[in-house]
Amino acid sequence: MKRVLILGCNELTKRLLAELCRYQSYVSGICLASRNKEDCDELRELALSMGVRVTTAGIDMNNVEGAMMMVRIFAPDIVVNLLPPELALAAMDLAIKAKADYIDGTLFGVPEFPSPISLLSKQFEKFKDFQNNCKTAVCGTGLVPGAANTIIRHAGLYHFKKIKSIDIISVSGEAKETAKGRKKDVDTNLYSEDIKPPLIPVLNADNAKKVFYIEEGKVVETDPLTIEGKSYSGSKVYLASSPMLTDLLKEFPDAINVRYFKPGRKPAKEHIPPQKKIDFLRDMGLLSDKPVKVNNVEVAPIDLIAAMLPKMSEINNTEEVEEKAKGMASFEIYITGQSKTEDKEITKFYVIQGDNDECYEKYDSNAFDYMKGSALIAGVKLMCKDKWKKPGVFTPAAFDCDTYYESFVMEGLKITEGEGKRFN
């Protein structure tokens, strides 16, 4: 039986916690840790209602000594990282020091443009540390690349002698509306307490930035929106770049044509870790404690910044405006290659669909987050059962694809499979 430490408190935490509470034959202890302990305490009440005792803790990933004190007390066997991807390396360091296994849902720092010597995410820098501890780290155990690569591997195992082309299409929903209702991400917020103990603008990618795809084994750069197609549900989608292409090159070297498509919308918000925000302020001289005179008033920059930033207690229950997806979301994989049973080229498609409205009603999250959560929860359960054991750092592609495929289908991924023409 495993003692599980969950880092981060969000909608997925609630869903994962409920699953683990129903999974008591494999889990002997659960600890929820986030920068804002009050959020964890709310979920602890949910666990108590299911007859399970849960420990909660406040944790700041920048305070290594304080974080390790909590880890020594709880002594986890598995660290589940639900924090933003930018905090993955700090979470992995925590697992290494605790001599625990580790799992997360997203790859971090995958090279934007692939090359033969740069196909790995930053998490793989920790390979030797986990190997020396004889512990397992499984990264990217969400929809991408975890479930997606497993579906492709599953197809290769049963339908293809050789895979030639892979097309990925990602559609989050047919329409969006502005809505409130999601709590701010307390693990990436910058607080007054961070600056002086007791937002830097979000960086969006330039819409005119070049995109890349793989054609006949070569990386091709082009302007965005130059190649378009239609998704399974009929939405217009355009060629785009994605870190997933880099991972596909690593996992499926025989695939000489690889493309990624999505609707022509603005890029997703990029979260910036608190420490980077602090470093930025320090570089600007805004953390100096030496007073400066402004309009005959002397004030230390650090005092001004600390007064301007919210207190943790003030932001606990605030909600941020979000764009709420509506209608059906879909994640589509089109695979073309030589048939395993016939002397001809075939195309298989796999479509994962989810209803945004239904997911918001049941899980307070959009369909894509639900899909990612299903894949991650499946991975956590496999790790609790010791089905994923191998010293080092890996993605789910390193393990039996049948087992993981069956697991994430059981957790709610609805996959439509068929045969037809190559995408676009």
C-alpha cells in the first residue's frame, strides 16, 4: 500500500482524491499540499465524508527546507505533481530527496523546434537521480503525450507493420463565452508575503510566429494558417506547432510525416513561477530596501511592491474570468502506414470526445481538462499497483501500452476508432 503526496489543489485534485478514497486497497495514506492550505482543508472534508483521513499542508516550492520538513513527516511513497508545468523540476527534486516515485501530467521544456540532439523535456535531466534511488518518475501522463502516444503505439501493435504519417487535431470546443467560476492558481500567484515576509504580464506567443511540421523526415517551417483542414466534428483547423511533435519524433522515428492542427485562436495563457517573477522584480531594482524620493515622498521599492500585491488570505476565495468552452471538444489522431495484415496502405483514426457543458456540470472543468485528468488518474493507479516500475525518468510510452490503454478508457476517455482517408 502506498502513501501518496499530492502537490497542488485544483479541480483535478478533487477528482483524483475521490478516486483514491475509493481505492483504499492500494493507498494507505494521502497528503494534500498547496501554497494555500485552506483549499486543501476544504478537500479534506470531502475525504472525511468518504471515511478516509487525509493530511493537509501548506507548501512553497521555493522554500526547500520547509517543503522537506513536511515531506519527512509524511514520508510519501509517491509524489503526484498537479502543479503548473513550470514547477515540475522543483517537485521532482522533492521526490528525489524523499526517495519517492513521481508522476506528473505534462512535459516541461520540450524544445520548440526539434533536432537530433534535443528531443527530451527538462524532466529527463533528473534521470540519473531517480535511477540512483531505484525510483520511477513518469512524466507527461496526461492526454499529451501520455494517452496520445499510447494510442499510436496500440495502433502500431495491432494494425500497422510500419507507421508513415501521424496527424494530430486538437479542438477544445465550438464556441466560447466569458465566465467566472475558477479559482486563481495559488501556486503561481505572487503574493505580498513572497516579497516581504511577516503580475508580471502574461507572455503570449506572437501570432505571426513561424510554425513547423515534419515532411519526409525533415523539419519544415512555414507561416501560421497556411495549411487548413476540417476536424471530425467539422471545425476548421490550421497547421500549428506543438511540443508533442518533438515527442512523436522521439517515440516514432519511422513516421516521416507528422503534423499538428488546431483552431485559429490565441495561444493559451503561460503560467510563470513565482520565483521568476521575483527575479524579474529584483533585476528591475524593485526589491531594494533603500528609499527613493517620489514627489517629495520617500518610499522603499520593496515596501511599495509588498503593499500592492494581494495577501494570501485576500485571494483565497477570489475568482478569475476565464473563457468557458462550450459544445464538444475533440482530440483526434490520424495514423497512416502499411497494414499489418494486407499489402496496402491504410489510415486509422482515433477520436477522443468530451462534452464541455457536461464536464463543467459534473467536474467543474472543461472537457480537455477532464480528458487529461482521466489519463493521469489511470497512471497514478498503475503506479500505486507497481505496474509502472523502472529506475529513471520515462513517459508512459516506456511501459506496456495495452495496460495503460485499458486503464484510461476505464477512467472515462471515450475513443471512437475507425478507418478512412488520411487527414487533409
